[in-house]
Amino acid sequence: MTAQPAGIADAIKITDLVKQFGAFTAVDHVDIAVPKGAFLVLVGPSGCGKSTLLRMLAGLDEPSAGEISFLGNTVSSGTGGVVADPRQRNAGLVFQSYALWPHMTVANNISWPLKVAKWSKADRDARVNEVLALLGISALRDRYPAEISGGQQQRVAIARTIAPKPSILLFDEPLSNLDAKLRIEMRSELMRIHRATGATSVYVTHDQVEAMTMATHVAVLNIGRVEQFGAPIDLLREPATTFVATFLGTPPANLLPVVRRGAELIYGDLPLADAAIAGNLDSAQLLFRAQDIGIGRVEGRPSLAATFSEAAPIAGQTMVTAMVGDVRITGMVDGYFHAMPGDPIELSFLRDPDAVFTTGGERVAR
Amino acid sequence: MTSKSPTLASGSRLFRSETVTPLILIALVAVLVIAPLVKIVLATLTPDGLAAWQAVLASPLSQNLWWKPLANTLILGFGVASGCLLLGGFLAWLVILTDVPAPRFLGVLSTLPFMIPSFAAALAWGTLFRNSRLGGSAGFFEVNGIAIPDWLAWGLVPTLIVLVAHYYSLAYTIIAAALSSVGADLIESAQMAGAKRPRIFFGIILPVVTPALIAAASLTFAGAVSNFAAPALLGLPVRMQTLSTRLFGMIETGSGERGFVLALLLIGVSASFLFLADRVVSGRKAFITVTGKGGRTKRFALGAWRWPLFALAVLLGVGTTIVPVLVLAASSLAPQSGALFSNWTLHFWIGEGGGQMAQGQAGIFRNPVLIDALWNTIKLGLTVAGITMVLGLALAHTIVRRKGTLLANVLSQLAFMPLLIPSIAFAAAYIALFGAPIGPFPSLYGTFALLVIAAAAHNLPYAVQSGRSVLGQVSADIEESAKLTGASAVRRMLVIVFPLAIRGLLAGAILVFVKMVRDLSLVVLLFSATSPVLSMVAYRYASEGFMQFANAITLLILVICLAASLVAQALQSRVQKWKQS
Ligand SMILES: Nc1ncnc2c1ncn2[C@@H]1O[C@H](COP(=O)(O)OP(=O)(O)OP(=O)(O)O)[C@@H](O)[C@H]1O
Ligand SMILES: [Mg+2]
């Protein structure tokens, strides 16, 4: 246990956390700390260890090594196992499957945890009514889980989790079972609830739009490791690795492999940038945002012949994807753009690359 | 298109196949299921019948005819249901929700006892525990100096034990299925709420599986009250009567009406409990667990209890499957029932008659009656399996394709009715209907045909069930696309439905076959002296004290059933493979 006073301790502090299943490392030396009231989003591809990390935060699994502390109190450690079991953590978990108890009505699902926590009947009833109203599901109180829709089940699951007023809220892909429209609705609902409860939230998703819109802090996970941890805007602006750069952002950023030729970095035969930006590297990867790539030749800028593959209109602009050999490049044009797949088009690089990475994927400091 | 109106042609085809077939089916099922029941009711409303009601329910005889058998039957029913819930529930909990070693092995072991017919278990019990009170040779324990008190050798207690040993695996199967639907998430969310283990068990797990517990209790109850073999073998020698043995006795001794009255009462007892349980379950909300990604189940750590509980489960499984089979096998080889493991001889299997042994009777494979019975049994099994599967498929097809219509509802209700009727009472109803000539038709009593018809009718629920699951593999689209080509119903059935369904059908047919081969309670009333079946011959030998012969024949039945089950398993896994690819 640390000696820090609770007032300034991080709400959640994860130190050098490891989780192994046999020889397989699912969570690999993770370090993350967020202050009280933060909305931490864990993103990453399927199987990268997000749920495993969340379950350790919940106290359902014990870490193999490392430590987790809430407000300065150690709750799990590799040496002590689960120090504080789930009910002592003052944390609530919303399961991906919702995990509603099928034999209890909506109201009972919400009040049972309060009963377990020994709330009085009057307090329970009042709180149940309060959270039902907060989530707009008061009309469903006497239904059974099997009698309500998926979106409604999800609201009940959230209501059940926030009812005991946990100081830490954990969400495991709570929106992944919903259709697109409901997902956007629930996203703002969740934000509202987060603000209303003032809890510190940890939210697992592999949807990067969710990550970008909801988070105060984002941790991008890849094969059990944290690729980058920071504010969403920082991750977008200054991706630390090519993995982060290509995982976040819509449309996806373009990465082009280049080699040094004299004072220039060339892609194929095309000089793209001054070799100085790559330091003394002989080969590198350059990051170009979609908005930095235009369609059609532009005087004084490098351009490249490509084959049109698809176009998607976005907010008055069109996102155009074209192939150069095996490399997929995405650019933007104003207005609408039409072409047949296979048509030849010209891509121009409107600005200098946004970032430079080693061939191994590490960002080169400028 | 020709000038001939196509609507007319298709209209008449529609009429023929779409309306008439279901009507024929309804008529058929009505004759098979309803007519015997109506007839048995009517038979008890004649002057003789009314006298029988009075004799059974309100006369000096009724103590022996009705009240005592009823008490015994209910004790057996409730005792077996509780015992099965306890054992089956314990094993299901162990296998599904704990970290016991080798859960898969235990799971298989726990489903096996149901494969062994209850009369096999009863015979094995007798071979071990029989005492010399009733004369005849004593059982293994007594001969070896361990005195067996009467209550453990005969009557209620051994009957109860044998029936629990037979039915607990049914309870296990139902409860285990329910428990494995309780996802880890449900339990973990209760953990997150701060509930401790007992609270989770009583607050979450138990309520969720309650419908399954009720179902298991009611099915094992119904099984126990209608069982004939165990009380007949272990209870009758000491005059312990249940409703089914009483009913058998009445019909055997020619008091048909009294038998019919008892049959109706037995149906009432068994069906009312099933009905009650159904009401309780459907009165509650259907707890369909709302599952998401991954069907993980939570396994609790048993700690120091891991191996002791494992050992207990293995002991239970072995004691109710392997031990009885071994006892039967040893007994069929041992000339003295007290010395199960010495002087083994094949005399009871293949010995020539005329010697000292077995009062000069030849071994079962040299006994023409037995060879006859073997063929009859197989013939019966095959015929019934064939007829029920065809009927079951036709019924299932009509029910599935006309889902929601009155017709389909009536059909499925009718087809499932035999499930509520104990087979011995069903047999009694058939005797009531076909025991006397109907119009120009001669009496069918005692004929092979009657046995086949009754058995086919009684197996209808299973046949429809497997027909439905088979048809689940043939989607309506597939058939409708054939319909668009203009193929007739019969042709669609032959060319599309049948080939797709054949494997599943065979598997279903084998199940019916197995049920028939080892059935005693239906054949005991309907079999005929001219065409005996194996189980009946075994029962006869057992009641006459020729235990080795009875045991040998029982073993033969087991082998036939086992072989058939293996074939069914192989077929099922082939089907599985085909569905996966
Ligand atoms: N109990 C377990 N035993 C062995 N391996 C496991 C176990 N639980 C998870 N893993 C492995 O750990 C890795 C991380 O799993 P985890 O469930 O945390 O992934 P995830 O990031 O949540 O993925 P998804 O987005 O698909 O939910 C996976 O490769 C998984 O196979
Ligand atoms: Mg996950």
C-alpha cells in the first residue's frame, strides 16, 4: 500500500501488471494511471487482452505479477492475489452479455445488489425508482429480462451497475450487441451517466470511434501491451507507433514505405520528402493523413498514378481509396467524386508527411 | 402455358395433399391413442365396470386393491423423485459448476445408468441381496455369511433403491443442461454485487434452474409410479403391491374391469403430477437466459474436497452401471448363486439339457423357445421402430409445416398424449379395445399385431420428437423450392425430405428399437404365448427362480441394446460432422 493521501492518489493505478494463462501472456507489463472522474477507454483488436485487464480491475481474476490500486489502496497484486474481493472494491461491472438474472424482474435485478449490500427497503425502492428514471426504463420495471429488447436489457444492466453508487464503473464492450443507431444513442447516454455519477470509468471497446468520442484517456492495447496511453487528441496527433496511427482516426491514415536516395526519401521512384526528417535512417515509413492527399495533379507537389477502387461521401467531401500496387491509399476531395473501379487516377501529396516511423513501427522524434 | 386452367389442377392437388393428409393422420392418431382410452373408460361404465369401481374404491377389498397399492406407489414416486433430485442434482453440480477432476468422464458415467433397464438392476439386486426367507437359493451376501434383513432383501426399500439407481441419470441430464445454461457472467455479476457463495447459490443458481428441477422431479416421479419390473421382481414375492403390479395381477387373473379401473386410476396419479409440475413451471416466467459472447460456466474451487467428491461420484456411477452388469454376467456363469466367482460354466448359455444342472434345462442358446423369443424381440423392435418413424415423420412434417393452425395443435397434443400414460395402463387400454372382436374384425388379443400397434402408439411422442428435430435440418425453404417446381407432396417427401432426414431418422428409429427390446411393462400384458419376447421370458424365469437364465437373457438384451446404441452414436456423430462442414 502506498503512503499517498487519498485526496491526490490516482483513482486507478495499474503498475507493471502481467496476466498469464499457462505459458501465454494475455496482459504484458501494463502501466496506466488515471485521476478520479476520468473516462479511460481501452481499445485494441480482438484478443489483445482488454477483457482480461478489466476482469483484473473488477477483482474476478488475479494478476500474475504487478499491482492494481484504487485511490492509493492496493486491491490486487501479483504477490497477494486478489487483495480486496469484488465487493470490497466499490466497483461495478457492466458485462458484454449484460448478465441479467433471468428469474428476476427488471426492478429486482436492480434492487438485489442493494439487498446484498444491506440497504433498507425504503432506500432500495427509492434508489431503484431513481435509476429507472435516469435510464428512462421506469415502464419496464415489472418485466423479465426475456421480455425486453436488447437495448432495453442493456439499460437495465447499466442501471443495475450504477444503483449501488460504485466509485469505479467498468464496462466490457457494452454497446457491441446493439445496432448502429442505438449505439450512438447509448454512447451519449453513457457519457451523461458518467458525468451524473462522477465515478471513474473504464470502458473496453474495439470500436475506435467510441474510444475517440467518449474518452478522457485512451490506452491502445496490442497483444497484451500498451502501445500508447494518453489523451485521445494526443494519440491522434502524435501516434507513438504505426499500430496506433493506423488503428485510430477515420479515415485511416496512410503509411508509405520509403528509402533514402541522396537527400531525398523516395517511394518507388517518387521523391516524397527531405531525407533529414528521417534522421540517419536509410529506410522509413511516412504517415500521410487522408486530408493531405488529393486527387488529380497539383503543381509543385509530388504525385502518383493509382487505380481507383472505391469512394464514400462524408460531410460534403468524398473519401477516395485507390491502389498503388498492393498498397491502399486513402485521400479526400471536396464535393462528390465518381469513377469506375479500375479507372486510372492521379494522387498528389499536398503537404509534407505528418510523422515518420522506423520500419519497425516506432515514431522518429523530430 | 396451356389453355387448361392450372389453378384447377393445383387446386385439387392442394386439396389432396394439404388437407386430406392431416385429416387421415388425425384419424389414425385418434384410433391409436384416443380410441383405447375412450374404450377403457366405457368398459368401466358398464354394470360390471361400475361394480369394479365400487370394489376397488369402496368395499372391504379396497384396502388391498387400491389404498395400500396407492400408498406404496406414492412412497415410491416421491422417494424416487427426491432421491433422483438429490443424486442427479449433486452430480450435475459437481460436473458443471465445480473444478472436480475429469468432469467429462463423470458426465458420461452419470448418463449411463438410464441405459440399463430397471429389471436388470432389480435382478442384479436380487442376485446379491436376496435372503432365504422365501426359500429358493439365497443371494451372494447371505451365502457368504452376511445376514440380509428382510427389509433390505425385499419390498419397498430395494425397489426404491433400484428405481433411484435407474432414474437418477435422467434427473442428472435435465439438471446438468440447465446448470450449464447458467453463464459465468450471471454468477460473476452477483459476485460484483457482493454476494457470497451461499447467497449466489440460493439467490441466483437455484432459482434459475428451478424449472429444470421440477421437470426432473415430475419425470422421475412418473417413471417410478408406472414402473412394473422393479416392484414385480422385488416386491411381489413379499406381496408388496403397487398400482402397476395390482393392475397386472387383476388382468392376469381375469378380473378385467377391476384392472381397467386401476389402470385409469394409475393414469390419474401419474398424469396429475406431470400436469401439476407443468403448471408450476409454466406459471413462472420462462427463464431463458440471455446469453452473449461465449458460454463459459463458472467453476467453483472444491479445495480439499476435490478428490473425495470425485471418488464418491465414480463410486455412484460404477455402482449403478458396471457392478450390476458384472453381477449379471458372473451369475449367468456360476452354478451356485452364492459362489458368483467360482466353478464358472457356460451351461446356462450353451449347455445341453438333461443333466443335473438347472433341473435339466438346456442353455439359452439351445432352448428353441428362447431362440424364438430372440427373433420375436428383434422383429418387434424393428417393426415398431419402422412404423413409428414413418408415422412420426409424417406427423412432425404436418405439425411443423402447418405450425400455428388448429390442425397442427390438435395433432401435436394427440401425439404427445401417450407420454402421460404409464405403459402398463396403456396396454390395459389396448386390451379393453381389442380384447373382444370389433364388428367383422376378430379379437386381436394375444397377437403379435396388437403388440406392434400398441407399441407404435406408445412410442409416438418420441417418434414425433425425433421427427421434428430431423426436420429442423430440412428448412422450409428447401422444400418450398421443390414445391415451386411443381413436385407433388409425396415426391417432395421422397426426393427432398427423406434423403436429408435419413440419418436422423435412423438414429431415432434405433432409440425406439432399444426401448422396445428392453420393455417389460407393455409386453407383460400384451405378449402372447405363441410369440414370446426376451424380456418376458426373463421375467418368467426370474419369477420361477431360475436366476441364472433370467440374468443371462437380461445380459443378452443389454448387449443388443448396447450394440444398437453404439450404431446410433456413430450415426449421430456422422450427422454432426456433416452439419459442421
Ligand atoms: N481463461 C483463459 N485461459 C487461456 N487463455 C485465455 C483465457 N482468457 C483469455 N485468454 C486469452 O487471452 C487473450 C486476451 O483475451 P481477452 O478476452 O482479454 O481479449 P479481448 O481483448 O477482450 O478480445 P475481444 O475484443 O475479442 O473481447 C486471448 O488471446 C484469449 O484467448
Ligand atoms: Mg473481450
